[in-house]
Amino acid sequence: MEGQSFEKYEVSKSETGHDVDVESVLEKGEIVSVETFEGYFPIKRVTIKDDGRGIFRPTDIKRNTQNKKLELRTELELLAVSLDKILGFGLVPTAVSREVNGEQGTLQKYLEKAKPAAVFWNRWSQLISDLELQKAAVFDFLIEAGDRNLGNFLIDPERKKVWLIDHDKLMLLGKFYKSFLLTETVAKKLGKIPSDLLESVAKLLQKIDELDLNADLEISGIRARIKERARTLLRDKEITRLTI
Amino acid sequence: MTLFYFVDLYELDKDAKQRKIATFRMNEDEPGRVEIDGDENHPVLGNIKGEGIFDYKNAKPGKLYPYDGMSFLENLKYCFRSGYLLATDVQKKTIDN
């Protein structure tokens, strides 16, 4: 039914903070409509029967830029979801791998109450809690976020919450924007990381070898890089202007 | 005949339906000047004008602003690619004078 949403499932959280029922709806829910947005990248709005909406990004997005091919590697979103699950931060909206209209890609829960930080411009950091900012900074520090501009994270002012999106090649393997979340954490003198967040980082370090990454990702050294960053954070217990 | 290059930028409403925020438009005869048609008070536009965007296409350091003309237009689609904010490719339009 039009107008319903995933919210009715949000009461059932797994111990990782991710919503098992939403995951199941995204994976198996009956798709009633698919609409391709206006835009360069062929992103789609997917409506699931009775259960709200998702944003679908095909895995194989390739675009020619002059002589080079840009592969967006949207499947990296699933890596971000896995890391967030281990950390138990609840920062990355639930996403699954799914085929939509014959195309493989990632289907991510649409967050109707959240807006890109750019919509709030220079007020965004006043609209979230300090702990939420610190969690997001830890996450971005670990993945060495290379493109966390104000369009690549969402703010839900009602819940004082951050949502991290757009974990693709430009974010995980690029070096464009220094994360606004990291720089704001340092600017607000919140760089000293609370002990429970450090415990989460230690848990990630313990479990990251169990993550099943595909061969390409192993080559890019992403796992080793995250482990090194986790060790740095556990040693320093702090994010500073010099380490971001 | 005047040739314009333009990029549309969209946001999503609560039903995940697109709404155009602005059109970034450059006249071929004035390559260093991108005009923005849209709600000038929209914070996303203030953010773009104030903060600029990266040169994703050439992976060059430094930021691009509307006064950078075509380079700015060409990079909007990489900067705004989430769906929540989504830019089109550079399009052309000819207008009779």
C-alpha cells in the first residue's frame, strides 16, 4: 500500500543494531514498481508491496569519462553495511544484494525522515548528538572515507541521528573530500573516543578476517588498511587534526 | 541561435519522488559563467556556491565553483550521485535569439 513504510519493522533489531526484518523485506519483498530517476547514474526508486521504498543502485555502473571508464562499484555498500553491523553503530542503512528488472545491484532502505546534510548546510552538526558524531567519525576514520561531503551523509533531526550512504569506489578507494564528520569531530573537541566505541573497534579488529570480501577488494588492500586504522585508533584512543 | 549547456539537480521528497532543485546553465559564449536557476535560498545551492565541489573527473586537487564553467558542470554528476541528491549529465539546448 502506497504510503506505508519500513517503520513498522524497526522494533525488531538484531544484536548488531541492524534490522533483520527490514533486510528480509528488501531481499524478498514483492516489488510493485521500479522507476529510474532523472540523473547521470541509473539509480532507481523501488516500491515494495506494503513495505515502503528502497533505493536501487546497479552494481555494474560504468560510464565513459573521456578515455577512462568509471566503475562506481556500488556493491561496496554491502561492505559498509557489514562493517557497521560488526561495530554495532547503526549508521549505514540496511542494504542487500538483489536483482531488480534483470540487473544485479544493491537495494537500500529509503529513509524518508532523513535529508542530506547539505540541506541543513552549516547547521547540520547542531542537529545530531555528540555520540552520533563520534561514531560516524570513527567509522569514517576506519574506512578512510575519501568522499564524505555534505551530500554523502544524511541527518534525521528528529532522532538527532546520522546515516552514512554512498559507499562506492569514490568513497572507499578515492581521495576527494576529507570527511566533514571527522573534521567536525576535531573542531568540536570530541576527538577523544569513548571506551565503548573503542570496544566496538576492538571487536571489528577481531572479526574482520571473517568477512567474505571478493578478490578485487582483497587486491585493493582494503581489509589490511582498515585493520591498520583500527590498531591506530586503539593505540591513540583519539582522533586528532594530525591523524585525519 | 545560442547554445546552452546545462545540468539539472534533483532531491527526493518523503515519498522518494524527485523534485528539481535547480538548473545550472552556461551560455556557450560565456564559458566562465554558470547561472543557477532555482530557489536561491535552497541550502544545497548555498553549499555548492560556498564550498565548491571536487574535480572528480580529473582527480585534481582543489575545488571547482560555478565560475569554472564546463569543468564545474561536468563534475556535478559525480558529486551528487546518491539518489537523495542526483545530478544529470551535461546536456545541450539551442535557443533561437
